[in-house]
Amino acid sequence: MSCGGSDKNKVNCMECGIRKDSLFKDLDDEEIVLAESHIDLQRQCKPGEYVISEQHQAKSSYILASGCVILGTYLEDGSRQIFQLALPGDVIGFGVNKDNGYFAQAISDVKVCVMSNTSLDNLVKNHSAVAMRLIENLAKSNSSYQQYLLSLGRKDARQALAYLIMDVTERLKKQVPGCSLDKSEGCFFPLNQEAMADTLGITKVHVSRVISQFKKEGLIECSHKKLKVLNQEKLGEIGNYAASI
């Protein structure tokens, strides 16, 4: 099911909670107003709804204003392969000129700002700061995808899951307003065990087993969709994770 409601009147880039981490980070107030005029609408999605489906041609780009979205594809046997997690500030769908070849699905309540590819192209041409932020965003996505391939090809399940947990928690800390890994109750962790399994290409049972091991070793705590890394140094060592990546 595709996302439902939308409301142009609710777009307010000036007061947006992710302004400092978005494409418009380096724009002044006057430029922000101009950039906002390029946004067609803001769309709201519920968990399970699709921002982008594999079957439709992409004519727009989406700036994730809040919530979490998974990008992936369905294989011939009906299984799902996830290759990216999008967080607030990330851009989805840019540069796709024909059938998407992947889906983007909300896994929490989500708001996306929708821009036609033509509008975004014009904005990039007229604002070098936006162009640079878009390049940074794409480079970050490329780096994340490279690490994902490495996890599938060279790391065992324990190493791959340690890397995934570290990467997601570090990104949440940087990109989700109000999320702090120092909170005693932990931070909202958007990927359930099924999603982690579909990301790493292993079974849900295997994920559950490794998570239980991590908990017994005092590396993590998790409950009620929240996760806290208790020993970042050790977990990062297991996953060969460098926060600067």
C-alpha cells in the first residue's frame, strides 16, 4: 500500500527539526524560503506503507523529514533483501529515471517532503550548497552500501550483526532529534529481527541467537523496540566498525 495523506500547508522548512542535517543545512533564511517553494507537498506514511514501489517509475525525490524507511527489493522466491536504512535528512529516489528497481517502505510513522526531479535539478543548479549536501548524502549512501556488501561477503553473522547494530545506533544518534545513546532506557531501534535478517541475508533464528549472545555478554540491552549498546568498544571491535565511516 502506498502512502496516504499529504498537505502542502504543513511544509515549513524554516522550523523543520532536521534543518541542520538536511539538504538545506547551509542555506540562509531567505534561501530556505526559496527552497521551500520547490517542495510540492509533504506526505505522511504509516508503518508498512510504501514511499516508493518497485513497479512505478520515479518522477520525484523524497526528503525524509521524520521516521525511518527501509530500501530493498523482492527476490524471485518472494524473499526480501534490504540494502539500506534511510533516516531523517536522507534523500530517497534521486537520479532514478526509469523503473525504480527497489522499494522504499516506512517502518515507523514517516513524513517525507516530495520534490519533482525537475524541481530538485533546478535547485541544485542554482544553489551549490544544496548540490554539495546532495553529493555528501549520495556518498554516505554509497559507503553504507559498500559496507553492507562486505558484511554479506566477508563477515560471519556475529561480526555482521555487531557492525549493523553499531552503524544504526551511531546514525540514529546523529540524525534523529532527541535520540541519545546515553539514555538509561536506550534509543528507539527501527529494525526488528526480521529486518536485520533480511539485511544480512541470514535467518531470523540466527539473528535471535546472536542477539541473545550479545545480551549475555553484556554488550547490549534491548526490549520494546529500544536498544542500548552497553559496550561500544567491544561491539565495535567484533564488527570491525569505525564510527567515522
